[in-house]
Amino acid sequence: MNKILITLGTLVLAASLAGAACQRQDVGMVAGGVVGGAAGHELTGGSALGTVAGAVGGAYVGRELAR
């Protein structure tokens, strides 16, 4: 669990630092992908398919919400 939180924190930090060069929709997509991937990983017990599906779904939702 700690490894996931460290990875999530690192990705959020990288996305926020890259946010200066990105559009708002891109930042929303990255943040949504990270959160969706983490949620998919936890909900499916670590399944790779669940993680990828969660990341794709989260990226879509994050991009739409950022519009």
C-alpha cells in the first residue's frame, strides 16, 4: 500500500510540475488517469486489465471535467 501511495504522490507531483506547459485538459487527463489507475488496481485486486481500464476511464473523465 505504501508503494502505491508513493507512486501516486510522485505522479501527481510530476503532473503538477508539468502543468505549467500543458493545457488544463491535459492536466485533468493525467490526474484522472492516475486516480483511475489506482482505483482500478485496488478494486480488481491488482489485475493489470483492471488497472489499465481504470486509468483509461479516469483519463477520459478527468479530461471531460477539465473542459
